[in-house]
Amino acid sequence: MRPRMCLRTRVTRAFEDAVLLFAGGLVLWAAWLALSFVWSFGVLVVAVFRDDYGVPCKEAFAYVPARIPEGATDLRCRSHGIMDMTFQVTFRMPQEDLDAWVAESFPDRRPPDRNPFLRGSCEADLCVGVMRERTDRSHQGALSIALTVRHAADGTTLVSFDAGEP
């Protein structure tokens, strides 16, 4: 025959079981919440840092603002970021049209020695930096632009620029 438990022991055991059940539920809820956060944050990180987020080049050039050069080929325009606008653009253009296009598109460019994007000397054939003040309302779009140019033997020029907000 089984010994009888006193009423106080049964109440204590029931209370302990309820506390353990609540604690187990709390742990499962916290684990679910943590996994949900990791899943959501992971999707956000992938969206921000993936390299193949192509955008229409008209949108990227309008953000700079600059016109797409005549004879431009191999246009590739990408955008990074969700909160801030950042564009990376690469294209080829005729070498003889480069100086006029740079002068027209970036009248507020800085000389190479005052280019804030370069650490040391310019490794390309031409480096152009543009920094615009946030408070200057005369400019729309990009506040910082870093442009590099590499001349090719076939008479074309590979132009790359990053435009965004610092």
C-alpha cells in the first residue's frame, strides 16, 4: 500500500509543476522570438548587401544628376541600401567625349589633390571627387560622388562612379 501524502506536499508539488510548465513555455517563447528576429534580420542583411540589385540606369544618372553620355555602352547600374540611396555605375564611352562630359556633369568637382575619396595618389587615369553640403538646397540627389576613369587601347574609356550620401 502506498503511503498517503499530506495535503501540503500535494499543493507544493502542484505549484512546482505549474512553475516548471510556465518556465518551459517562457523558454520556448523566447527561443521562437529569437529565431524570428534572426530570420527577419538575415533577410534584411541579404537585401542590403547583395551585389546584384540592378536598377534602371536612368534612375542612377538622375540621382547624380548627370546625363547618360552619347555612345555609352556596357551600362551597369546597381543600388545598395534600403534607408539611404547609393548607386554604383559602370559604363564605357568614347575617350574623346570624356572631358566634356565630366565638366558638364560635375561642375562642382574637386581637384585630385583635394579629393576626399582618395588615400594617396590616384591609381586610375582620372579620379574625380564631389562633396556637396547637405544644407545646400541648390543640389538634388547625391551628396558624394567618387568617379574613376581608365582609358583602354581601343579608344574607349571605362567610367565607374559611386554616388550616395556620406
